[in-house]
Amino acid sequence: MAQRFHIFCMSLFLVLLSAVFSLLKGSSSLPLSALLFDDNVILLTLRLPRTLCAFTSGGLLALAGCLMQLLLQNPLADPYALGISSGAALGTLLVMLFGCSETWLIVGAWAGSLSAISLIALLARKHRFQSHSLLLVGIALGCGLSACISIVLLISPDTNLHSMLFWLSGDISETQIPWLSIVILGIGSMLCYLLAPALNILGRGEKEAKALGLAGNKYRIAIFLLASLFTAAAVTIAGCIGFIGLIVPHLTRLLLGFDHRIVLPIATLMGGSLLMLADTFARTLLAPQQLPVGIIIAIIGVPIFIWLIQTKS
């Protein structure tokens, strides 16, 4: 218990340190004293919304990754395994293709995500949301949506192609605080904590869950809907960013075990911290030019994932 408390405190400290680093560093650095005043235009209108977007998106992806690996009973599952992110990406690219305003990008992402969620639920319902049926439907749907994305890119004019590719690689350039996604993260985290005891039982296997009288199908539907909602909210504000939902759950379980009462909140904090740090590096490495944050996450994520594999083997 003491070790878990220390890890929780360290995670909170890492979030605070990452947030300060993200707020002060960029194409132009700000002094630490800038955090004490409320009239800094760069801090309030650019850095603060972007930092909140990074933390919220990273936390949502990490939380969705934990739920998705539990739902599919597959350690390689991540928030993008069911093709939900591809649906959001397709909806956003279609909005870009028709030249709509930036406000409509969010509408397009939500519409694409909800369409993918509805289609998966419709196709997997006959199999009672079993892990294998969800995975197979998700893989097939993801491949189909990826083909549609390729078609959209091929027919897009050159003026839109660069922004489309940048967004597909992960783009945190929001100039507004993502209030809706923050609310989803807060309420979703509380719901996951309430479901954690049942998730611990479900993680032991289908037979043991049935022996203990757990309604597995109902919980699988709840996990599916929550993970889908978290993924859609993250993709809406940050584009397609991989590895966070894959490596953060593994790293958290390696440190804390399999108790979801502590794994889920710590994973949320670690995912948010990781994306805040990655976004800061994306803004500063080649300043004033910005890199897609998805590239930075991939550079960080690949060696960490290889290390995790070596540690478990």
C-alpha cells in the first residue's frame, strides 16, 4: 500500500512538472514568474489550452488502452484496435476536403467516431460482444476505413494535403480549452473507478467471472462504450496518436499489478504527462517549426515497448 501511495504521489508530481515545462517552453521560452501573473497573452491563449489538450488526450488514450486490453483480453490491443480512430480520421478529412471551418472539424471527428461505434456494436451484437468478435469486426472495419482515408488523400487538392497529413500524424494545436473532453475524462474516470472491482474479476477470465455470478456481457458492453467514447474524444482534439494506449497500461501494470482501482487513475496521469512532454518536444526541437506530436510519441514509444517486452520475457 505504501509503495502504491508513493507511486501515486510521484505521478502527480510528474503531471505538475510536465505541465510547467509545457507552459514555459516553446518556440519562445517564458520565465517561471510568468505562471504567477494572469495577463500573459501567450500563456493564457496558446500554451494553457494546448497543455490541457495534451493532458486530456493522453489521459483518455491511456484509460481507453487499459479498458481495451481488458475487453479484448489481448496485451497488444490499443484504443485504435476497433477502428474508431479511423472513423474519426475519415470524418475529419472529409470536412477538410470540403473546406469547412475549423469548428466543423470537431463535428466531423465525432460523427465519424460515432458511426464507427454504431457499426461495430451492430455487427458484434449477434455474438454478444465477445472479445474475438469485437476484435475481428474492429480489424475489418479499420482496414476498410483506412482504404477510404487513402482515397480521400488521393483526391484532395495539394493545398489541403499537408494539413491532412499533419493531422493524421497527431496535431495538438487547439487554441481553445477542450471543456467537453475534460468533462468526459473526469466523469469517465469516476465511472471506471466504480467499475474497477468488477473489472478485476473480469480480468481473471470468463469462467471465473461466471462462477462468481458476474454479468460479463453487460460489463463488456459498458467497457466497449467507455473505451470508444474516450478514443473518440482524444482523436477529436489531438488527431491520431499511437503508442500511449499501448505502452502506458503495460508500464502501469508492471509497477502496480492488476488492481484496476489503482491502475486506471495512475495510467491516466502517466498518459497525460507523456503527451504533454512529447508535445513540448514537438514544439521546441525544430522551433519555430513544429513536428507532429505523433512522431515524437512513436520515437519515445518504440524503445519503451521493446524494453517492456524484454522485461516480461
